[in-house]
Amino acid sequence: MSIVTEVPADPKRNADDVIQECLNLEHPRSFFLYAGAGSGKTHSLVMAVKSLKDRERERLTFEGRQIAIITYTNAACEEIARRLEHDPLVEVSTIHAFSWRMIKGFNDDIRDWLRIKLAEDIEELDDKLSRARGVNKTFLANQASRDSKARRLANLDNITAFTYSPTGDNRSRQSLNHSEVIQMAAAFIPKPPLLDVMADRHPVLLIDESQDTNGPLMDAFLQAQAAAPKRLCLGLLGDTMQRIYNDGKVGLDDAIPPDWAKPEKRMNRRCPTRVVELINVIRASVDDHEQIPKPGAAQGTVRMFCTRQVASLDFSLEDQIAKQMAKVTGDAQWAAGTKGRKTLILEHKMAGRRMGFEGVFSPLYEVEHLGTGLLDGTLPILKLFFEQVGPILEAAQADDFALMEAVRLRSPLLDPKHLQSVSDQLDLLESVGKATATLCELLRDNDPSIEEVSQILLQTGLLELPERFVEALDQGATTDDAPDTTDHDALEVHAYRVVLGRPYSEMAAFAGYANGLSPLDTHQGVKGLEFPRVMVVLNDDEARGFLFSYEKLLGVVPASANDVKNQLAGKDDSLSRTRRLLYVTCSRAEESLAIVVYTAEPEVAKASVIKAGWLKADEIVVL
């Protein structure tokens, strides 16, 4: 059900004015702001918070309270904090950082939760071990995990205070992992005492990209607001059509209470008229939200190119299409190579295949609980190579001073506390210099394995390695298939062992891609971003996934029985997920848009798109 049909929005009322009325500490009213693509959601968020803190600065300061803002990425946090001039009255954080800030210090509650969870995990592993048909790699992985969890359970009472880092590797015995923090926050927030702590500390809690916030945690926030409606103003900002992560709350619009305000920002300030028309039609079967282009918006250009050719490992076909777009639009930048456009693909695996880092990416991607850290770059081994090894090697290309400065900033051996603890600092500095030289020499005009690079780091202590990665190094590289287990630790260590056998050049290529140096990006990775010229590549075969299917969406192949079953039950299915991704990608275009469809039936795809009213016949080219 659409939010608009549930409680009609007054088109004459400005959404920003409605939000200002809601942010009233005496009479708070929670709200859901529907803000479609390019509608200026972040601007509304920042202006609303600026107004509130200006009005209530004295009161908030006296009471020691803060406005809390939760957003999806560290980059988004920094951008919002910057726009708010890093005002201490506003706490901007990711969902993991906010969750930890809430539960931190509740050590007895954390211990009790862990005691139950670990006991359940051990019972499950014991059952699997008892039913095993013999001692194989899966049995050994489950046994190792079971023993690790048993040791952790036995040690719980010896931990006085638990620790956690939203961006770190959480290696110590008292550390919690990312999943545990989210699960505990969802369990603790709706009930006293944490409910009272949150409401007292943050009278206003604003959640950006609310449609992608972890489902159970979003339920917890909604329950907390219902329990303390006069003490907690909960503001959700987003667009359910732009939900792209599978753990976001399904049916968030239906869960919004009827007494909440539901303002809407309808104007798309980013896209040209033709793109706005297209994305309106794409979402028309889902809800009745419809955007309007900004006054004076350019007409813009949209083209679809359908081909049964197999995508190559380079950009040859896309380059040909880009040259055609240059002629159609009169924009020479389309023909200026990959840097003249932003090419959006479905999966990072596709980028890995084209840019040479699939061997590093795929084993990590196949371990579900590593997904978030892998995609946002916070996975500890990525931070090791992207933020520590990479900059050191780059500095080695400059001069000795730059190299030693890079090492000084990163090596635990040169930490001031460690330096003070050693008797012979000169000897230590010499050993650090030798370790650095050995690392750089290994990679000079050479492409060693990641294992060879890592062994130098481990043996010299030059950089600190994540605990699970050290376990993998102890066991050595492997090309074996993953063990048949659901245990997180065993799967993680195995994935690292596979990565160890890959050449270092693949990790370097992955780092360049992750750092935004690539002309490629994924459908999921560009939400909130915008580009003048966008090429969207639709290729189910190359993505090799089951969660998305453009061929189904375009009518080339029928929906599966499972899709139909999920649709009838009101659940998510591959068509709805794929429709949302297509909406997100097309709505990135500021000037012109090219959609490249790799399909076994180009004519069928063309006819289906015309019939659906997405594009006109003269806007579709069959190659």
C-alpha cells in the first residue's frame, strides 16, 4: 500500500514546513518523509536540523541532549556533519555506530544475551557433529568453531567490559562483532532501561535511507516511538522504491502509524524530463508516487540498446554504444572513453571480471556475513591492504621520507607507546626499515601472492593483521571448495585462505575500484549519487545471481513459480528487487541515459518495453 493513498498529502503544503512543525520538543510528531530520486532529501534533512538546533540550542545544551541522525555510510555521515558544521548538538553516525553507542556499558545485559546465543550456536554445532558421516573438512571446521564458541562462553564471566569498533576488526576476546551489535540493539532498544536512555539522550532521532535500515532494528525503533510518543520524535526519510539491501524492512510504508505526518517531496531536481517520465513509468505498477521535473528542466535523452552478443571482458561493445550516444545527443563526452561516462553494472563480480580482481572478490562475497564489510570497504583485510599496505607501496614510489612517514603512521612498531617500551630504539628503527625494504623489494617489478606479502607482515610485525586472517595464514592458501557449514568463523577463515593464493595485483586492482578510481560502479553503490552521462548494463548471465533478473522484468522469460508465490504473499521477489534497482540506476542520470541489455531475445525485450510504455520504438536499437 502506498503512503500517499493511506493518508493523502496536501499538495499545497511544503514538505519542509511540515517537518519543521513535527520537530517541536514540546509537542513532537513523528513523520515519514517520502523523498524520491533527486528530490533534495539531504538538503531537507540538513535545513530541518539547522532550524531545530537554532531554536532549541539553549534548551538542548542545558539538558545535555543531542539530535541524532543515522545514515547508511561513513561518507554520508561526514557529508551531513560537514553541512551542519560539525555542531556538537548533532550526533551523526552509521547504524552500527549508533547501535553501539546505545548498548555500550550495558555489560550484564550483553553478557546474558551472549550466553544464550552462544549456547544455542554450540547446541546447533553439536547436532551437526553428531550427524556427520566422517571426519572431513566440514567436520573439522564445525569442530573448530564449536570449540571457539565454547571457549568464548566459558570466558564470558571474566569480561568486565565489552568493546566494539564500527570500522575496526574487533579482534580481542572482549570484542563484539557487527552482527551481534545490531541484534542486541534490536533486542534492547524497545524496552527499559535502554528505551529511556535513548529517549532522554535523543529527543529527536532522524533516520536517513530508512528503507534500507536493518528490518528488526527498524521494528525496534517503531516500537520505541510507540512506547514514548511524547518523548521521542522519530523521523524517517527515504523512498521505499529505492530499497536495495535485502535486510531492509519490507513493507515499511505499511508499518507507518496513521497518526504520523507523511510529507512528500515530488520534484526531481536532478534528472531531465525524459528520464523523469521513464522512472515514473517504471514504478507506476508499484505505488502511485509520481515525480515532476524541475521548472526549466532539459528534455534529455534516453536510449535502449538490445543485443544477443556475449559481453566481453573489455568495454568494446559499450564503447561502440557510447559513440552512438555521442551522435544522438551531440555530446562528445560520450565518445571520450570510459571516463566520459559512468557505467553501472549489477554486481561487483562483473567489475571484478572486467578489471581483474574477481579471484579476490568472489571468495569473500560468497560468505554472507562478510557482505556489508566487503561492499563498504570496512572488512578488516580490505582495510589492511587498501589503507595500510597500498599507501606504503605508493609512498615508496616517491622518496624515502614519504615512505618512512607512511610507515610511521601505520605500523604498531612505531607507535609512541611501543617505542617507549623498548630499550634499544635505534635497533627497532633499523628492523622496521629492513621490514619495509623487504616488503617493497618483494613487490618491485614482481607480482607475488597475497600470502607471500602477508607472511612478511606477520613475521616482521610491520603491520597488525586481523585475527581470522592470521588463522588463515597459519593454515596456508587453498583452492578447495568451502566447507559445508553455516559457521561464520570457519567460512571466513576458508575465504581468506582462498584469497591468500591469489596474486597481489588482484588486491591492488580491487583497491583501485573500491577507492572510486574506476569508471565502473554497481547499481547498489550509486544511490544518492548523480552523473551527467549514465550507461546502465543489464546482464543476468554475467551477474550470475538469483536475487535479480532483468530478463524476467523485461518479459523475456516468465516469472518463476516462487516469484508468483511471493507476490501473492506480499513478499519480495526477484522482479520487485530488479525493478527497484533499475529505478535507482536510471534516476542517476543528469543529462542522458543509455540502457544496454544483453539478452537472448532482443526483439522480445524491445516489444515488451514498448508495450509497457517505458520507451518508444525509435528510442530502442537492436544490435
